[in-house]
Amino acid sequence: MGARGLAIRDDLEAAALRQFAQTEPDRRAALRALAIAQALDGTSRAEAARVVGRERQSLRDAVTRYNAEGLAGLRDRARPGRREKLDAGQQDELRIWVLQGPDPERDGLSSYRLLDIAAHIEACWGVSYTLSALARLLRRMGLSWQKARPAHPKGSAEARELYEKARRRTGGGGRRPSWQADPGLVRG
């Protein structure tokens, strides 16, 4: 406990706080723990804060959060950030629309591009997205840009099957280097 000012909870000793600081990946939380450990050892609050490169008020804030929440209070809190342009219901509708995919005959597309999705959002909800922001939104929604191998709408499933069988039988369908074509040929 410090000599003056705000009392520091004493359920953990200074050594335990230093151990936490060594293993904590959040550098700022580790520095807060080290400053509190210094203060628990009897160092003045101003000196304890200075040792870790903080102001006395910053240490006081850390002590207040540590007293209230324990070690979890030393970690940075999530910042709210900018509010989403589409609410949760609109994002659910967008997810369903994207997962259903386009109808090639009606839409003239075999898959959606970011431009197509941005145009759909603009038409439905009057919200505009840059392509990079739209890509981040889709990623947050759990959608990725991995697409299945394209298949021609008029293609034959039997023809594809025969092609795949022939390809597996010949070992991939690509040309082999000349030194692999003849097992008797030694590369050198």
C-alpha cells in the first residue's frame, strides 16, 4: 500500500504483478502492472510512474481500475470505433443475398464482385461503401472471397468427370520436365 493517496488492493504481491508483466502480451498492461508493483514496494507514486514512462495521473487511473477489476483492469478496453453503416438486420439480409448468389440468366453474372455488392447496397439502403471498406465488412460478416472453381452454365457434368479421370490417370495433365519423362535419364 502506498504511503499517501489511493490505497492499492493487496490480494496480489508485487512479485506476482511483476510475473504478470513478464507474461502479458499487452505491453501497456504490463507497464501498468510494473508501476503498481513499484508503488506496492514503497516507491513514491511519482517515481513509480516515471520508471515506466507514465504520469502520476496515469498510474492513479491504473490503480483505480486495478482495485475495481483486478488484473483485467490493467488491460486496455475495447474502443467503440465508428458505428456500422448497415445495422445487424441489414447485414443479415446482405449475407443471405450474397450467399444465394446471382442467377446467371437473370443477372448476367456467375458470381458477385465487390462492385456488384456495393451497387446492391446503394440501391437497397442508400449507403455507399468504398471497395476496401466493403471487403472489411464482408470479412467481419464471416464471408470470404474464396470462390468455387467456375463451371460453365452449359457445361456437362459427365464431360467434366471424364476430364478429371483422364487427368488423374496421366498424373496431372501438365508436361513433365524432360529429365522426369525417362526414368533412365540421369540429370546432370
